[in-house]
Amino acid sequence: MTTIVPAMQDSVAARSDYYTRKKSPDSIAITSEGVENVRSGKNTAVTKSEEEQATDLQNMLAQRRAVLEQQATASVPGIVMHSDIADNFDGFSALSSLSFFDMGTLLCEALNAPENSVNSSTTDMDLAMKQAKLNYIVSRYVPQENQAKAQSMVTDWLSKQTTGQDDVMKTMTKAFIDIAKQTGDMASMKQYENQLSLLDAGKHESQIQRAGTLAITTQTANPAAWFAGFTSKVNENTAPASVKPLEKAHIDALKSHWEHFLARAGNVNR
């Protein structure tokens, strides 16, 4: 069941309904246009290198995830929905020096991200910043004797996020394998099967790129270094020139979210 909570409400209501739930999609749509592209050879491994194909697939999946997330919330303006809190951080406030309500507020802010993530690069940045905000909460508001347990909850949450992203990639890759089989495109089928093997082994380009982005916010506690690292990633990636300004605009949005998070953190009572 999905529970929805207004972004602004009194503390009594917040205490009873703060932790909310959002159901993930059970399936991923493959558009007729995408199928036709495969049939015509526009997106097959025959016409593109393995690296280009992997990048295209990853970007398409990131855009699809962004659309699904936006559809889940756009119909209820002003509503905050976070199944992640209830599912992964039950008892987190008890480990901290914060009240249930204050911890819920910070967790909600930590798991928030800018809308309209444009591709896999910005999706990875979103996850890295969520990780950074959760680590900030643990370091600032959880006593030393409880930090290991709290950090373990953060690590488990992050593992679920990356596993979920990989599962989406695998689902889409399997769909392309099926399409290639149906069209008799054995060369493409072999390429997609290779991509699936890399995903299963944790060696897919999307997984490598994500790990590199996540490392940016774990190797230092300096926010300026985070955003500089994200910018370097954008400058170095193979996204079209028309996309790079969108990626950099997303970094600016992440900065604003970070500043908003710090403002909220400054208002809680230890």
C-alpha cells in the first residue's frame, strides 16, 4: 500500500505517517520505436562498437528510470513519497541523537534528488549525493558507539540501489536479446549476451562508471571536491555536446539540493 505525506504538515501527523511507500514498476516498457530501431539496425552491435552500444543502452535506461520516477510523483504535487525510509531505515532515529521527526525530516531530504535526470551520468551523481548526505547524518548525529550499525544500514541501502539499477539493465538487455533472436540478428544477440555476462560479473561499463562516481563522495568530505569531480566526469565522458550542458546544469541542481539539506540539518535539535 502506498502512503503519501504532504511536504508540510504538523508534527503529530508527521510522526504517524512520515515514512511513506512507493511501489517500483513491475515491468519496463519496450517502445515500438526501440524495436524498429533494432530491426532496422540503427541500434545494433553491427553498426556500433560495443562501448557505444553499452553507453546508449545505459543512457536509455537512465532516461526510462527518470520518466518512471517523475510519473510516480507528478500527479500529486507537493507530496513527498519515500518507501526507502520505511524499508531501509527502521530504527535509525533510535541510534541517533535526534528525535523521530527530525531524523525523518533529514532522511527525506537526504533521499531527495533533482528532477529530470538526463542520463546515466546524472543518475549516478544523484546516488552519490544521496550517499554523501546519509554519511553526513551518520557522522554528525549518530553517537560513536552506534555509528557502525548506522553505517551498515546506509551500506545495505546503497547495495539495494545498485542492485536495482543492475536488474533494470539486465531486464532491458534480455529484452534486446529476445528481439535479436526474433529478427535473426545473431551478431547483435551475441553482443547483448556479452553485455549480460559483464553485468552478471559486475564488470559492465555502467557498473564501472557508477563505482567511479560513488567514489567521489566517499574519498573526501569536501563538497567542493565532489562537484569538481562530477564536472570532470562530465568533461571526460562521451555524451553528445548537446547533452553536456544539461549534465552540468544537473550538477548545479545537486549543489542547491546540498545547500538545502545543510539548511535543514542546521535546524534540527540534537
